Amino acid sequence: MGEEAEIKEKLYNSSSCNGCNGTTSTDPNDYTIIKEGEAEILMHAKNEVFYNKTQVNNRDLSIAVLRTFISKCKEEHAARLAKRNKTAHKALEDASSGHVEEEEGEETKSMHDSGKSNGECEVQMDPSQNKSCDISPEPDLTTEGKGPEKTKTYRVLEALAASGLRALRYAREVEGIGKVVALDNDKVSVEACRRNIKFNGSVAMSKVESHLADARVFMLTHPKEFDVVDLDPYGSPSVFLDSAVQSVVDGGMLMCTATDMAVLCGGNGEVCYSKYGSYPLRGKYCHEMALRILLACIESHANRYKRYIVPVLSVQMDFYVRVFVRIFSSASAMKNTPLKLSYVYQCIGCDSFHLQCLGRTVAKNNSIRYIPGFGPVVPQECSDCGKKYNMGGPIWSAPIHDQEWVASILANVKSMKERYPAYDRISAVLTTISEELPDVPLFVSLHSLCATLKCTSPSAVIFRSAVINAGYRISGTHVNPLGLKSDAPMDVIWDIMRCWVKNHPVKAQSLDQSGSVILAKEPTLEVNFARAVASLSKAQAKKVARFLPNPERHWGPKLRAGRQITSKHASLLGPEAVTNCINHEEADEHNSKRQKTDNSNSSLP
């Protein structure tokens, strides 16, 4: 069966689907089949329903995390059952030993007391004879159905489904998924999603539901019902976060994407503050700061309902940031939130940055008190160059990855390489993340440091070696190929650069420039530039690719659904796609005019 015949048959079958309004075009020339992973969807030639090919990286990474999440949940459940059984057996042993001692102590008295029977004690000593004394483990409350023998299946909510491709891939590719609810508030998108559900056969039809609904209202009316909630909006997710954190079960996962990078990276600071409650800074680390602003925002929404988040993976990739966090409920653990948030002070002259934590704890009388953090951590003027500071935040300053999770996700991806269309890209990103320092917020850029001093740049290996030889840790970052994360303070970083410039002199500069002020000070550290063993990461040593180029030209965010495609969108879609779309529209217009002419001629006497 040819592609046109297949499309025609599928369109005929889907035209009778529940909820379709009968406006679906049945011309196979209007559709193309898009296959990604194990799912296939029908896409209309016009830009009616949003589909972004670039997001294949996002979808593949989400599937990898979802598989690991299900595996971890099973391990956690098995550990809980083992602990419960161990406690039960211990209680039985304690009860048995207690009754034995009691029987031995009163044996003489019970022999003379013929009017009293000791049968009850004997029964209690032997739990096999009295089932009421057998403390059996509680039934598996997380399984669906009655009885612990049934395997738990997981419920996933895709709050902004569009064509439904992501929901279909979850249902068809991830084992353990019982139901995927795909929402959209656009009738055309819901119709397309239902058509694609039928197009993917019985498995998709049994697991995926499509609803026309406002995601915010739906999540508010289904509190703590979904194991996984996926938010991937076109733009900012801020309006969905309050209801999303309420819809996730305890220990469940929230997957969240933000594509408004201009806002998160400091292009519109006041807009960022209104949406996320944090002020961004335009430093070299702005993309990582975007991740941390989003995490702080999610935590803020969760705290309102006595919940808190635990990030397992946070990624900046392509044109967006994507975070994967688990959500738990605990009024006491929620008090630790101020310890995970910090303000950022960034020098306007030399880009040095410092963090100030919002809160701290003190121990008093075997109890912990939560009090405000010490401040300020910086003087009015930068101690390195004498310029003023900009202040941003608050941002999430706790770890943004769980390295155990990252290792598990990466192992899963490598073991199922053929099932990930974007394997090369996501494996490269995960490899870089696995080598990041987890407890170091933000990073410095080697080229930015050299630009401040107007000097030639040392190689990354030489700079890393100097930091390691000084007794500090250093690593790369997945956000920027030139970024370096280190627990060395900024004065140590500048001392290393001063020693470098002594061996590689620079031209004389104006005395009021930041670089001149920094170089005017003598280094207090004896820097050793000898190559250190750990100066190369494991990936670099094995020559594993970490930063891959885009797979094709015009790789980036596509046009929002419903907008007219014109020649000005060539930079987004590519000239060929624009030309094909315009030709298609011209052909439609010509056919409609011809049909009108034929109708008018037929009406003449």
C-alpha cells in the first residue's frame, strides 16, 4: 500500500472518531506522515497544529527520564516493602520473646491456679495458630486494582498536547505507562490528536485520551492524581506551575520546559520578575541562571501547598531549558527552602560574581532554628576592580542534578541506543552533565576572563591544571563549551590569571579599565601551571563528543500554530519549506477561484 493510499484509509477511519467535528480534510495531498520513534502522526500542510521537529531532543530525553523514573519508583517501593517486612518480623520476635519470659516467670503460679487457663498466652506465643497476631505487610497501596499482586501502572498528563506526538511516544515506548491524558484548549489540535491516536492503532487507543480543556482548570480539579505531569508550552510555563504542582502525586515528577529564553536570560528583567519572581543577570552564565530561576519559581509554587521539589536533571539545550523535578509533601522539609536559594552579585566591570544565601540554620538545645542569612557578602565596590555590583535573583543555588539519576539515565540511553532518534545529541549532553560539579552554582568563562584583561587565553587544560594544583575542584558545564565550574573563589581565579599574564604580557591599557586595576595588584598565590592528571575529563580523555553541531540548517524554534507562513520566516523554517508552503497556498487559492468560476458558469441559463 502506497503512502497516499495509507493516508486516505487512515483519514477515512479517523473521520468517524468521537469528538471530531467533521471539518477534517480528507485529501491525502494535504497531509504528510511524520514518524518519530515508534509513533506516527498525520500533519496538515498548513500550519494548523504545532509540531516542532527540533524538539525531538526534548522528547527523547523525556522518555529516557520517564523510564528511569519508573525504574526508581519500583526500587523505592521494593525497599519500602522490605523495610516494612523487616519491622514486622522484628515486632513478632520481640512479642514472642516477651511472652516466653512472662510464661517462665509465672509457670509455678499457673500450675497452682487451676481456675485460670493459660491458653490465650499460648496462642499469642504461636502466631501461626492465631492469624490476628500475624503482622503481615500492608497491601501495595500504589498498585491499581485490588491486591498487591498487580503491577502498578503510571498515569501521565501531557498538559499541552498539540498533535499528541509526545503522548503517543510515551504510550508506545515506555513500559509501565497505564494512561496518558493529552490536553489542549484548541479544537483543531484536539481533533488532530484524536486522529493521530487512531492512526497509531490499538495500543495508543487503549492508553491515550485526548480532551478539550484548559490545562490549568483540569490540573486544579485533579489534585495529586498523576504520577507525571509534562509541561511543554510555546513560551513561558509560569501560568501553569501553580496548578501543576498540585496535580502531581507525592514522589511524582514534574517535567517543565521554558522557551522564553530572552526573558530568562536578562533581555527583559522586569518581565522575568513578573513571571518567575526573580531578576536575571546578563552574565556568561545566563543560561544556567535561567535554569535556576525556573527551579526557584517551581519551588515557590510548591511551598504554598506544603510541598517541595528535588531536581533530578536540569538541561539547557537548543533554544530552551528543561527541568525534571520530583515533588514531595512535607511541612518540616519545606523549611529548608531558604537554604537552597541565593541572591547573585555580579560586578559590572570584571564579571566577578558572588552568592548570598537567603537563610541559615543554628542548632540550639538539640533543635534547629531557621534564621536569615548573613549579609552582605560583598562590599559596595568590587574588591577586584573597584566597580559596582548588579544584584539578581533569587535563584536555586542547591544542586540542579542528581548524579545517580544522571548515571542511570545515561546507562539506559546507551543500552537502548536504537530507540532514540536523537541518541547522539542527548548522550552527549548527559555525558557532559555527568561530569559537572553538582554543588557549584554558575560558572566562569575563560574567554570572558581574558577579554577583561585583554590577554591571550590559556588553554582549558592549563587553566584547569592551575586550579587543581591550587587545591580546588573544576569541571566543564553542559551549558557552554567555554564555561568552567569551580569551587575556587574569584580572588584565586584572578590570581591565576595575573600569574598567566606575567608570563604572557599584555599591552599597556588605560588605568581606569577593570583589567588594569586587576593586574595592578600582585598575586598572593603561587600558581603551578604544570599539567594535572585530572585536567582532562573522562569524556575528553576518551574523545567522546560533548557538544555537537545542529543536525541541519535552520534548526530552531518553529512558527507558532495558526500563523501564516511567509517569506520572512525563511530563517526559521528554511527557504525550501517556505516556498513549498506558499506554492501549496497558491494552488489552493487557484483551485478555489476555479471552483467559483465553474459554479457561476453552471448557474447561467
